[in-house]
Amino acid sequence: MANTREIQSRMKSIRDTRKITNAMYMISSSKMKKARKILADTEPYFYTLQANIARILRHIPELEHRYFDERQEIPQDLRKRGYVVITADKGMAGAYNHNVMKLAEERAARGGVRLYVVGEIGRHYFARKNVEVDIQFHYTAQNPTIHRARVIGEKMLELFESGELDEVYVIYTKMENAVQAETEIQQLLPLKKAAFTGKLPAGVPLEETAFSPSGEVVMDYIVPNYVFGFLFGALVESYCSEQNSRMMAMEGATNSANDMLRELSVAYNRARQAAITQEITEVVSGAKAQKKRRH
């Protein structure tokens, strides 16, 4: 059994660690609430863009546009696919990073794939695995902003329009609820008309809408902003999932620290009682020895 001094030293170390995990839990909670508020404030604008795309397609169903061009003339095995992979800049977030990188690695193994990785953890991981990534694509996952989403979106639109990529996907983590997050793959480009042309309820008239100068030109302005909004939503969802995963990991670490402190407290009391008992025994034995000498 360890002596009381060793047990006290270990308990002090665990208490210090518990302070750190508690602080990290509170910081992650604050960051997640702030990010969710920013997303909630901007969502109405991007939902309006989505509704306007649907309105244009509803009035001009035969519309042909480059952002909806699925390039069916290119065989599936020759198509160039790009994946925007959103990871974190830091660890200690449970399985958050692992799930995203595993899914991206599976897609990269199919060939004909280019990875555009957001976050330091993902970049370092794929560098160790010798998986080819775009080395010029350096973006942080911390504090997502619409500006960063716009820069990433412009890059993806440029690659798609130039023919360097035929399809663009986003791999990110969506927070389903406070205890569950799912890694998802969503196609960013080309857009699919079926995703916007939902059926109207029976009896709802189609309002007359005039597009100036044309539906194609209006779409040129709306679609890029929709893409930026989609990417911003993915960045914020991933960031919130990261913070939530870190909160759960830190909560688990704090609970483990509390359990260890309870066990060490019992061990400390036992060691202390044993030391006191030994001292009493030694005093009694010494007193008896002195008594025998006198006689």
C-alpha cells in the first residue's frame, strides 16, 4: 500500500487535471452556443436563396445551367471528384476527427479523387498516410465565418467551371442532438434539380414571375451565394459537433477524475488509519517494555 504522502501527491495531480477538464468543458460550451447563434441568424437568408432557386426552376423547368450540368457524357470511372473534408485543428474531441478522416480515406482509395482538407488534424493525418491533398488549401476550422466559406466556395466553383472537377462533395459532421453526431457526405456541385423542385400542394396557383434580364443570369447570382451558404452551414455544424464532442470527452474525463479521487480518498484514509494504529501499537509495546525493565 502506498504511503499517505504518495496518495496526497497523486490526489493533488488529479485535482489539477480536473480543473483543466472543467475549464475546457465550459470553453467548448461557450464556443458552441456562439456558433449556433451565428448560424441561426444567417439561415433565413440562405433558405430564401434556396426558395428562389426552386421558384426559378418551377417557372422554367427546361432551364439549362452550368451549375446543374451533370456531364453525363463523362463515364463514371473517368469523372474527377473533389471532396472538401472538414476536420478540427485540435484533438481531445473523442471520435470526431477519426470518423471524418476514415470516411474521406475510403473515398480517396477509389481513385480519381482530390481532397481539400480544412483543419490541421486532417492535414497532418493524410500527410502521415501519404494521401495526396491540395497543399495550397490551408484553412482553419476555428471560428467559422461566412468570409471563409465564400473563399472556399469560390475555389470550388472555379475548379468545377474550368473542368478540373466534375463533382464536388463535402464531408462534414452534423450534430443530430446533444449526444449524437453523424458524419455525412453531401454533393455540392453539380446541383440537382430534384432537390429544389418539390411538388406544390394541390390547388396552389403558380404566381407569375418575371426574370430580368433572364432566368439564367439570375441563377448566376443566386447559386454561388447558395453554395457559400451551404459551406458555411457545414463549417458551423462541424465546429459545433467538435465542441460538443470535446464537451462529452471532458465531462467523461472529469467524471473519471472524481471516481479516482473517491478511490484514493478511501485508500488515504486506510493508510492513515494503518499508520495511526501502528504508532499506537509501537507506543503500547514501548510502554510494556519499559514496565518490564522496572520490574
